[in-house]
Amino acid sequence: LRAQEQKHIQELIEQSKSATFTDSKLFSELPISKKTLAGLSSAKYVETTPIQSEAIPLALANKDVMGAAKTGSGKTLAFIIPVLEKLYKNNWSRMDGLGALILSPTRELALQIFEVLCKIGKKHSFSAGLVIGGKNVSEERERVSKMNILVATPGRLLQHLDQSPDFNMLNLQILVIDEADRILDMGFEKTVNAIIENLPVERQTLLFSATQNKSVKNLARLSLKQPEYVDVYDPE
Ligand code: ADP
Ligand code: MG
């Protein structure tokens, strides 16, 4: 079974290399794992939205992506799927520590992302946690250092970086900055920059935003490497 899974992973890696899947309108046509597909279909997701069909293949091909699309266009799956696939293809296991970090501006939005992550990722064996404050830091600290995927608000994450000796991000494979415009509007620019300084340079980064402005572009310049831009035009 293990050998079969390794073969599946090798096939996915080969298929992902050429990001020529932009015409895919079905999740089942994307080069993604059976585990992720099972999560998607049990949540009744069948067809991709435009931001998903454009951003996911690029992300699967290991590109940095800056994605802009209005609220409600399906940006969450556009990064949840690449996060799961990245760790899966890298044979990530519980012992490998933190592999993916998803930053979100508010506790409510972080919780929503976490719920989608758990639903779509339920066939995978990664550990995942929320870092959004509200509980005391030492209680959170215990669990935080054991997680493979964290969904976090920037302030609370930086607090753990500063105060939790067992917590580091040295192995991080993929960073997601969701709702970058709101993160910046809320005054988290310095916090996000401080977090990025603690991340390995060799990583993939996906940045999503409903709107683009000067400060979003500035953050993109600081966090992304030769990004692909995906801007889904909204005819309304
Ligand atoms: P955004 O982050 O762009 O505001 P969300 O990721 O929160 O958008 O998605 C908005 C809504 O659309 C959610 O209720 C989600 O379940 C639904 N949705 C997302 N992708 C799909 C899809 N491919 N098929 C059907 N519904 C989807
Ligand atoms: Mg969103």
C-alpha cells in the first residue's frame, strides 16, 4: 500500500509540473491526491470557481501566487488544496513539525478557514491547529509546537514565536496570507513582516486579497518570489 501511495505521489508531482490545467472546471481533473478529492467530494464540491481553476494549478506547480478576487469567489479552497497537496507530496508526517502557515486577519475568518481545512483534509493524517488567542498562551503553547498546519492571526502567532521556546518555523514549506488587504488595514504590517523574517527563504507563498492597493503590492513584493498574478475579472 505504501509503495502504491508513493507511485500516486510521483504521478501527481509529474502532472503538476506543467501548469496547463487552466481549463479544468472539475476538481477531479486537477492533479490532486485521492485523499483531497475524497474530502472535496464528501463536502459536495465538484466544479471549480474561476479563481480556483486559475490559482490551484499554478500553486501545484510550486509557483508563488498572488490572487485577487472578490469576497465569495472561493479563495479558501484555492489555498487549502495547494497546502494539503504540498505536504502530501513532500511526505510530511506528524514528526516533521510545522509545514504550512495560514495567516488570517480575524479570529472569525481563521476559524472558518480551519473548518474548511478539517473538512477537506480529513482523509490526510496531518495535525492542524488554530492560533487565534482567547485562551491562555501556555495552554496553546503545548499544542502549537506539535502542529503540521496552523491557521493563525498575526498578533497571536508572533506572540508564540517570541514566547514559546519549542516553537519554530524552520521547516515551513508553504505560507498563505489570506485577506492581505484586511490584514494591512488592521495595522498588522509590521507583525506580518516580523513573521516573514522568521520563515525559511526556500518556501512557497500564496497571497490572496479582495482588493489590490499600494500596501498589498508592497507586502507581495516582500513575501513573494517571481509571483504569478491571478486576477479574476468580475463583470458585474
Ligand atoms: P472568499 O474567500 O473568496 O470570500 P470562500 O472561500 O469563503 O470565498 O467561499 C465562498 C462560498 O462559496 C463558501 O460558502 C464556499 O463553500 C463556496 N464555494 C467555494 N468554492 C466552491 C465550489 N468550487 N463549488 C461550490 N461552492 C463553493
Ligand atoms: Mg476568504
